Amino acid sequence: MFNHRSTIDVRFYELDPYNHVNHTMYLAYCEVARVEALDSRGISMTVLEEWGFQVLVADLSAKLLTSAVGGDRLEVVTDVLQVRRASTEWVQRIERNGHVIFRLSVRAAVTDLDGTPVRIPDSFRSALEA
């Protein structure tokens, strides 16, 4: 499939009282990176809507290995592993200085704009598999 890299600079308001990145932010970082990965293939959220469907997270599994702190520059590596009939499989990792600090596996369902599962359109499949 394809691989995409996004850079994130940790901001002070993303920190918990211990000066670590709040655990919820790792999921937000990965969401931003998935959107950027789609954008890199010419598939913006607007394009998805024009095509009449959306991609929704159906299942995820996360593992925090060590915390990021204020001022860190992180790289989110996003890989699409598989495109199925009505879902996609993604894996992401967040790295700091080349060391993995967070891992995420995501299964995303494809639905119409009303939330009903649909077969992945050929245009979307082609963009992900190119």
C-alpha cells in the first residue's frame, strides 16, 4: 500500500501536570497524520464528501511505550496495510529521534454519509493502492 510521514511539534497545552504529553493527544496526532496521508493522495475530507462517503474508525489498539514531553518534535509514520471490501487497516507509530514511543493499529470502516457501511469505491481504493 503506501507510507506517509508527518511531523508534529509538541505544544505546551498538550501536556499533563507532569509535563508529559496527555495520553489522548497520541490519538489526535495519529488522526492528523491519517488525514495528511489521505491529503497526500489527493483525498481531502471535502473530496470524500463529494464522493458520497466517509471513513470512520471502527476499532483501534494503542500502546504507549514512553512519554513525549514539551518541546519534542515527533514523527508519525502512517502505513495502510490492507484495503478490504468495506474497511481499511492502518498501522501508525510515533517516533522521537528515530525511537518508537507509541504504536496504533486502526480498522476504519467506509460508510455512506448517513453511516451505512458501503463497499469501498474504486476511486478511493485506487488512491490507497497506488
